[in-house]
Amino acid sequence: DVGRPDATELESAVEKLLAPAALNRKDLVAQHEADLIARTIRRAIDEKWPVPRTEKEVQHGVPEHARSGDFLIVTRGKAQLTIYARKLQLYGIPHSVTGGRVLNEVPNWTCCTPV
């Protein structure tokens, strides 16, 4: 399922990343993932990939293409967040890093949680 009820005809934009088996340390995996994620976000912004918007967003002038605020990076733990932040900085992507239990407080958050 897609994350927004008004986008039911669209494909999900959630992607699971798999690291090559040769990357056998958490820091190496994080470096690999962070670079892949940051490059993909940079490309989406630069190429103006389409992003579905609500009627309210369109009325408020939100562009119908990717912006940095359209992305959410969810990690298993907080220990490697600095690596992701540095890669986003390297590619000039505005971002903020948060941690804790925020996602546990989001209503209807079922993506990627064990059943």
C-alpha cells in the first residue's frame, strides 16, 4: 500500500536497500547506503521527479516535483545517523536528523514493522 490514502492508484515509493555481502561491517554498510540514498535524492530533486500532491498542497503552491522534504530515511538504529547526514550534506541536500520514538507515535504507521 502507498502511504497516502489519496494516492491509492500510485505505486509505493518505499524501497528496501540490500548491501553487497562483501560489506560485512555496519559502518561500511551505512556508507554504501548513505551514498546511494543521497545520490538518489539529489537526482530526484535535480530531475524534478513527479510527486503526488494533495489538493491543499497544490493550492498552497507546493511544486509537483521532488523536494528535499519529500524524503524520509528510516534506519534500524541511531548509531550511524551521522554518516547519512554527512552524505546528504556532501550532495547539498537540506535535511534534519531526528531519533527516538517519533515513528512509534505516528498513527497508522505499519510500514516495515514486524507483524
